[in-house]
Amino acid sequence: MRALEEYNRRRHFELTREPKPKKLSSKSGRLFVVQKHRASHLHYDLRFEVDGVLKSWAVPKGPSLDSSVKRLAMATEDHPLEYANFEGIIPEGEYGGGTVMVWDYGTYEEEDREPGESIRRGEFKFKLNGNKLKGSWVLVRIRARNWLLIKHRDRSATGKDVTNSKPFSVLTRRTLAEIAKDEGGNVAKASTGDPERVPRRPRSKRKAAKAS
Ligand code: MN
């Protein structure tokens, strides 16, 4: 699994509970996940299943549903598919040490050519069918590892701040601070990634599609 060499190299699997690569594809073959990650800085990791791995970008400010907003997205190393279900703690001192939340989860469709090819060319248009994120988007490479994430103008575009209004885990409805507390992480640090005023929790727990 050549594509995951960097992922493996950066991690000590005897210390972290992050998954070791195994699985080759999900049922749909088009899974996407957004993981909210309070490491040295807060960011949102946007990942797409492409050819058996999760192609990944770190979005410091998170996705915006406003089609006039461009969000910086830094390309990061491919992750194994089973990473899509990872929510919990990465030990401090390890790569990415901090708290990880599965913030959104679902499937995507490519809007253009084959996703691997689009990514290589630096312009990836896709449609999301997530719990929080829907509709058409594009990732455009500006230079090296720097890309922009932009929402297309469509029915799901809105000026509402989705990262603030929907701060809970799509899997467990927990905040970052609650995940840290449950799993023995740094609660004070994790809570800096939660909104100052936590909104009402969604009532029904919708099951996310599982990678299988
Ligand atoms: Mn991250």
C-alpha cells in the first residue's frame, strides 16, 4: 500500500489508537468524511474515498456554505479508509496530538471526470450527500499543497455559519470537549474548538453510513 507510506511513517501504532490501514473500499466506493480536529490548531480534515484511500485536505477555517467564500485547504497525506470512523484522542506529542470528531459523513459524486484524475489536474468538482454538507463544491489547487474549497451557488448554499450552528459529532452528538472528557484527553484544549455558546443538540441521532 504505497500510497499510505507517509501515513504509516508518521504514526506509532503502539501509542495511538488511530487505525492501521487494512480495508480497500467502502460499499459505495464514494465515501466522504469531515473530521474536526483540535491538534496544535483547530482544523477540519476533509477526506474523500478515491481508489482505496482517503484523499485528504486540512481546512483551517472549515467548510463554508457561502458561495462567495473561499476557504484554504491544505493537501495532507492519504489516509486509510477505516480512518473515516475514527473519533477520539491522539496522544499529545504524537503527530496530530489532540481530539478528533467525526463532524460530517456521507457519500459524494464526482461532477466531472474520475476523481483521482481531477485531483491530479488540480480541479476537483463534486457533489456531497452528507448530514451537514450537501450540494456542489469545488477544490481548486492554487500552488503546491494549497487548494481552495468553494461552495457552488445552488439550493444548499447559504450565508449561515454551519461550523458554529452544527458543532456536534455526526456519530455520537458529542462536542470536542465531551469527546476529550470521555476518552481521557485534554478537555481544556479540546473545548477551545467548540463554539463559545453551544447550541441545542439535535434530537434524533441519525446513523451515518459505515465504511464496510
Ligand atoms: Mn488533522
